[in-house]
Amino acid sequence: AAVSAPCALARASPARAASAAAPRGVRGSPTRGLGARAWSRLSNVSRRRSDRVTRASTESDEPFPYPAVDRTAKTLTLQIGDSQVTIETGRIGRQANGAVMVTEGETVMYATICAGREVTADGGFVPLTVNYQERFSAVGKTAGGYRKRDGGVRENETLVGRLVDRPLRPMIPKGWAYDTQILQWVLSYDGVRSTDALAITAASAVAAISDVPLTKPVAGVRVGWLPGANEPLINPTCEQMKTSRLDLVLAGTEDAVMMIEGFGDFLTVDEMLYAIEKGHEAAASACRAIGAWALEVGREKKIDKMLIKPDGVDDAVANAVGKELATAMAIGPKQLRGAAVEKVRNIAMDALKDTYKASDVRLACGKIESQAIRDSIRVRNRRQDGRDTKTVRPITCEGGLLPRVHGSSLFTRGETQAIAVATLGGKADAQRTDGISDNEDRRFYLHYFFPPSSVGETGRMGPANRREVGHGNLAERALAPIIPSEADFPFTVRLESTITESNGSSSMATVCAGCLALQDAGVPITRKVAGIAMGLILGDVSKGEEPVVLTDILGSEDALGDMDFKIAGDADGLTAFQLDIKVEGITLPVMRTALESARVGLIHILGEMEKANPAPGGTMSKYAPQIRTLTVSKKYIGRVIGKGGEQIKSICEISKIDTIDISDDGVVVLSGGFGCDMDAAVAIVESLTVEPEIGKIYRGARVTKVLEFGAFVEVLPGIEGLCHVSELDVTRVNNPKDVVSEGDRIDVKLLETNERGQLKLSRREVLLDEGGEEVRAQVAAAKLAREDAREQRQGEIAADGQTEGG
């Protein structure tokens, strides 16, 4: 403090500095412990330093040691469909390896890419992570629930992150061994178009201008297809997508398609291929523009930082264990093959440990393993499990696997197996979503579980990982078109798929098992669907080799092949498709071949599903909930609800049902679990909403109040009418309490309803209608008695008049 004070004072005016610099000598002063002479020396030194700084800053022509950063924005505008996308860099986020602000309409996305400084991989894979986040503030909202801070990863964010990762990862060379992270935030959202295709383009742009090696830029495009239209829509709006027959997200380079993920209402192969062709044209145009822009504004790529494979390692490994690896890769059962391959790898690493690193030897083994699969398929038309390229693995199916659930199935295809369970529920069981889009509650959803035991391993158990979320969403979207409408089937449907064995496309096994479980639960599905995964082995173009399409691929064929093409639907159309390509060069003719082979495979699988033993039950389980839907007049909604919900609570207590949901248009949905009395609940609601009928007799109506002029009687729940004293009995009634009391049950007839809705009731009319000869005799006797009484009174009056006159 004693040193810094004079420095501060030196920057002040000379008079103020001189007056304040003198030592005060009081307790707690900054000069405490310093003599006046010492204080004077410090002041003079600080003043001289200050003068030098001032002169240097005002008189010197030398530049400041840290020159100002150039934050001039550099922009690129893309035309994608009917929308313009603007990409900007240079103004924000300059400390990252790359940063862009991407704008489409009033949607703004910020994307960055950063790479670590240390090598973390061995060159066999790219250590890439993509994190996508939607800020609630982008639409002027705050997150619901207790936690208000954004940051928890929602399902939609995981799905978009996977869409970005899948086409971009193959474009980063495997020799890049540094941790690389792409971060994306939606900072503003106008709700006009979805952000998933935009996120792919943003990630590609930021990678293209960064110093991270990138083979080629990619671009993302969404494609829709309106009913009755002849041409697909490029980059459609969210409003257009509500009625679209197709929801396709495509990513590609300027030369080839790299990834597609789409869902449709039983699209034909020709329609899908045409949509892919048009989508790729838009993506290719964007890629060319991004590539040219990156050359102008981007950083120099760190090619010199990539790992280089040691010379001779491939030949050394091939000479040491090449034949042994090829033999091991030909073993059929997955577990046996895996153990044999790992044993050979260890032999190779041990034999070459003095010459090469273990990681380099392992990578060389992987190359030999891939080539062994390719040679076996291309030369001998034989796959690891003995099949040819077009044969589907053996299939067995069972319905009704579990006794207490609403619906269940077991589907087994080779060494891939899934248990599916269907659970029915009411409206309250729908899946609610919380995000920046206006999403409705999902009345059909699927949860996919992939435990480590399904591949014979140990591992983490807990919340769904990215794989489980992605595979579950694909299977869900594949089955969604066959779920009946809410009007035809008012239940919420939840599917669970637990993978018990996995060796190739467990998501497509989930589609098959899920379809069977829906049938077993008695869900009236509109069509039956199945799923299959197709693979590809590219040939050597220089040798004139054609690509080979594989039907129903194994896990190793997925890992070591060139394509993973998942397709769901039936013989006439597709409901879902997902394509991941690991190398460029997949053409539309190759896709057509794969789709035609897939159609043949789907027909075979659906035929095997028909042979399920035991077959799915086809009827609703006795343990399933009950749901009834009624429509009542809007004026009776309040009567059904009751004051503060009392009537609904009363109905639920009496009938043991769970919930009663009433919409503003008068649709009443009652739902209850096993053992509830649904018929009683429906009867109560109907009685609350029925219109009183003139001329109808209401039996056992309760007397609610007795007054001197009559009695009020409740003919329907909450509906009362007046039974006048003259209508209480067939004979004259002087006091209503002589006939009825509060709480009595009587039969009354509705005579009329006045303009104010008041009911006129009669017990007398019921007695006359149903009393027979005895009542009629009573009425006749009463009439005679009244006439006799009248004559007697008239005689008495006449006699009194004569007496007074006399």
C-alpha cells in the first residue's frame, strides 16, 4: 500500500499529489513505519516513473507492445432453398481455433472448434466431440422446473449433436490425434425452420476455416415432400413440415452424399432417391462456396501435426501374422472370433515390440482384418458366418413373452436379440418435452436400452447415452406411421426395447420386436413393418471392381465396411432410413441397389414375423388400463368438474379410476387401471350431462327440500325441479310434509321446462299412470267427496242467507 499510493497520486494533479503525499503519521496510515525521508524518496521515484510512462505514451512513435486485434467481420452468404444463410467469422471468438456466427432469418447460431495441445489418440480414430445446445433465452423463455440454468443435455440436443458428428467425422483424417471439440449454441431462434441441418453447415464452416485438418467441407440440407406435390421441398419451414410426407436431413460434400437420416409415410424407393438427389444438389452448391471462402479467410491447416504410420509396419505385421489373422476373421461365432483375433494381435505386438509401438501394430492388424473380410466376400462370396451377400440370418419370434405386461415379444436374428415391451397408458402418461420449439406431448415413444452384457462386456449403467438416444429415436420414428390416431385409439403407447444380444443392427431388431409387441398389446396398427441394415464393400476402381452390397450386416461388417444403411418399412414403402458412409464414392445407383436388396430382405423378415410361435395375442391384456372417451355439451363441462374439482374427485373415488381429462371442446377422457369400475364412471358422467326429457318418468329421484308450496326433487345429478303441492298426490294435499320428507326417494314425471330452464315435476301423474283401478277409484271417490262438500257448503250458504233475510 505504501508503494502503490504514490503511484496513484503521481497520476493525479501536481497540487493534489503534493498535498496528499506528505506523511500523516496517524494510526492505520499507509505511511506507518516509514520516515518522512523514506516516504519522500518513494514519492520521487514513483513520480519519475510516471513521467517516463507519460512521455513514452505521448511523445514516442513506437507501436504499443500488443497491437489491436483485427476484428473485421468476414462473411459468406449461401442460398439454400428459399432461405439465405449468412456465415460470419473474425469478429467473435478469436481465441478458438475457429469460430463462426451463422444466421438464417432471425435464427442465430454460434459455433466454435478447438483442438488440444497433446496427442491423445493412436491414429485409429478421430477424438472428436460435438456438443449442441439450445438456449431458452433464444426464444425469450426460461427453463421449466427447479433448475433454471441451461446446460442439462436434452434428447433433441443429443440427436442434433449426432447428426453433426456423423458426416463430419469421416472428413477429418484419422491421423489427427488431438482432442477436438465442436461447440454450438442456438442464441436466437425464430421458429421458422428447424436448426439441425443448419448445425451441420455451421460445424463444417467452422472446421473449414480452422487449422484442424479437413478433407472437404460438408453441408446439411433438410428435404420435405408435400402431399400431391411432384417435387421435393429444399429447406422447408416448420409449418410445411407438419403436412410433409418426408422428413429427410442430408449431409454431403460437393461430390458425394455422406449421411442421410429420414422418416416418411411409406415413401417409394424412387421418391426417396429423387429427394436425395435434389438435396445433394443444394448441399454441393453450399460446399463449393464454403470451400472457396475458407481458402480466403481460413487458417493454415496443421498437416504437420498429424501422426504418420511408420514405414514397413504393414508388411511386417502381414509377414508375422497375416495368415493367422485371416483365419481368425473367418470364424463364425462372434465371441470365438473376437478371442481368436485378439490372441493373434497380441502375438504380433509381442513379436514386433522392439521395432514398432503396440498401437501401430494394432492399427496394422485392423487393416489386415478389414482386407480379409473384403477378400472373402469379393473372391469367395462368403461372409464370416457362412452366408452369401443376400441372405438374411435365421430368425425366430415369440409373442406374449412376459405374463403381466400389456404386450411383449422376443425377436432373434442370428446373434442379435431384443425383448420389446409395450405399455399402454392415458393422456397423463404422454412424454412431455421442454425446449425452444413448440413441441406437443408425444403419445407414442420408445426407450432403447443397450446394456454392456449384450456384447459380453462390463460397463457403465445409468442415464441413456448418445447411442441409446439415437438408436431409440430411429426405431421410434420407424414405427410411428403405423400407430393409430388418437381418435381410433386414445391410449398413450410406450415401447421399451432391451437388447439382450448384439451383433449387427440392434436398432432394426428393435423395429421388428416393437411391431410384434404392439400387436401383442392389442394396438390396432395400420400396417406391419420390419427393419434391416445393409452394408457395402467398395471395389478397386482401377481394377474395374464393382461395389458389393451386403444384406443384414454383422457388427464387424459395419465396423470394417464402407456403409451402414438402416432401412425400415414394408414391401411397398419406407418409414425410416439412416445412412452413414465412411468413404466418399457412394452413388445413387449403389443406393438404389441397396434399397432394392433391402426391400427383398424386408419381405422375408415380415414373413418370418408371421411365423411367430406363440403368435402375438392381438387383444388387450386384462391388466391394461381402460380408457373411454365421451363428448358432452360445453355447457356441462363445469358440472362434470364440480366446484374446485369436487365432482371429478368424487367420480374417481367411487369408480376407482385414475384420471378424468376434459378439453375445452367437451371431449371427456376417462382412464383407469386394472380393477377400476369404468362403467360406473361413465354412467355418472352421462347422468351429469344428459338433457332432461319432457314426459319421462325419473325413478327414485331424491327430495332435496320441502316447502309449504311443494317439494324440490333432484331428477339428475345437479338438476332439480319443483313438484308443486298440487302435483304431490292424487288427492288434495294441504301440507307437503304430510306426503314427503327431505331425503325421500319418489318417482316423478317431467311435465314441462319453462324458458328459464326450470323443471315442472309431478308425482300425481305417475300415480295416475301406474296406479290402476285402485288409484282411479281413489280419485273418483275424492272427486265425489269434493262435489258433496261443495254442495254442502252451497246449501249452508243458502240457509244462512235465508236466515239473515228473515
